[in-house]
Amino acid sequence: MKKHLSFIAALILSLIVVYCCAVPASADMGPKPSIELHLENPPDGEYYVDILYEGARGYCFLDEKECAERGLNYEMVQVLKNFDLNGQRPRFGGANSGDNTINKPAAVYEFTYDVPSRFRIILVTEDLRTIVSPEIEPYSYNSVITFDIAKMGTDKEKHAVREEMGRTVRKTVKVFLVTLAITLFIEWIVFLCHKISFEPQHNALVFFLVNLLTQIMLYITLIIAYQAEISFFRSMFVIEIVIIIVEVALLRRFLKDVDKTRVGSATVTANIVSALLSLPVWFVIEFAKLLH
């Protein structure tokens, strides 16, 4: 059995490493809506990138001194800050400033947390022009979007922005697998601390299948909430409570030769530990962004 546990631990850690290399860092352990943005035929020189949507709650705290310290063009920042298209305004990192406030020219742009279900993309150029994409409503919770700027101002403008479904599916699968791996790892450690045995192998299988089921439940619920424009944090809170209840019921029912009370305690503790771990991770990532 020790060999099986070692293999599971190695598999989980390997998935986490792959995730860190392939998917941008995020501020907690759970899945969250995201936009991975790729630009085709961008303008020459410096330009700033953001997304526009109604109800954007981001606040631009960059004054002239702050822009100078960060090497940002104050006039370009002001154009972005004051932009308003029928109530659609720049995100500026969203309600919790989770993203870079100003996204400079890059190979890929990542937006997470409070991601809108409908939005536009805006670029501000060195000569203070604004380029605004048609509105897009992605199908996926973790969408990959391409904006071809060369199509703007032509009869193909309505096709300038598109969702890359192949990339989107691959990214969603990556995030799902690693979220599952992290969940398994945390709950496995907590269950061992509660001296809950994974003998016979039936228990290990039940443990895996129950977590797989609840992760699928989590994703489906969050996708529905995202499409319905329900707050990510509100929907996450509700589904986490439901998941705890489901996991406790299923694990108590199907795990063999274990103390039922201890299983319930371990399950609740594991979910609380996962939530608490998100806070120090958030601070580490935000500090790393400041250094960057």
C-alpha cells in the first residue's frame, strides 16, 4: 500500500509542477473564471491593454508620480482611465486588483477573478488612439481569446475577436486536473493526520472517485454561475458548503473499516485547510507581482 501512496503523491506533485509551468499563477487553490488573451497584428510601439465591461469596479490609483516610478506613460494611462463606452469601462485589475493594472505589450494577457461574461478589449497606443474590439461573450469558464487588430475598420471587423475553442478546452482540462490533484493532495494529508486508513484499496478508490465527482460538481456550478453573471465569490461559497455535505455523506457511506465521526471531521477540516491556504498564497503572488 505504501507503494500505491507514494505513486499517488508523485503523480499529484508532478501535475502541480506541470501546472506551474503551463498555467499562469493564480491567487488560490480553486478554479476561477479566466480570460487568456492573444493579440494578432498589434500596433507598433508601446500600447496598453485592458478589457471593458459594464459595472467594472477597478480603480486606477496611478497618478503622475506613480506612473513615472513604474515607467508608464501618464497620458496613455489617463486615456484608459477616462474611457467610457456606453457604460463599459476599463477593468484596471478588477475589484481586488488581481491583474496587472496596466498590461504592456506581451505574448499573452491573463485576466482572472470577477471576469465578465461579456466584454470588449481596448488598446491605447502611443499616439493616444484607442482601439476597441467588438463585444464577445465566451462560451467557456476558462476562455482563450484572440483579437486580430488588422481586421478592425474592415468588413471583417465583426470577426476580429474570437474564442479559440481548441486552446480553451486544453486549458480547461489542465486547470481541472491540477485543481483535482491539489484537492486530493490536501485531503490525503489531512486524512492521514486523522489516522484514516486507505486500506483496503477500495478506500483509496472511493476517496479518488468522491473527489472527482465533487470537482466536476464544482466546475459545472461555477460555469452556470458565470453564464448567469452571479458573483464568483458568492457562488464559490455556496458550492463549497454543498461539496462538504456531499463528501461527508459519500465518504461516511462507502469507506470501509473507518470511524464515521473521524471521516466527517477530516472532510470538514480538509476543506477548511484548503480555504485557509489560499490566503498566504494570495499574499505571495501579489508580492511577486510587485517585484516583477
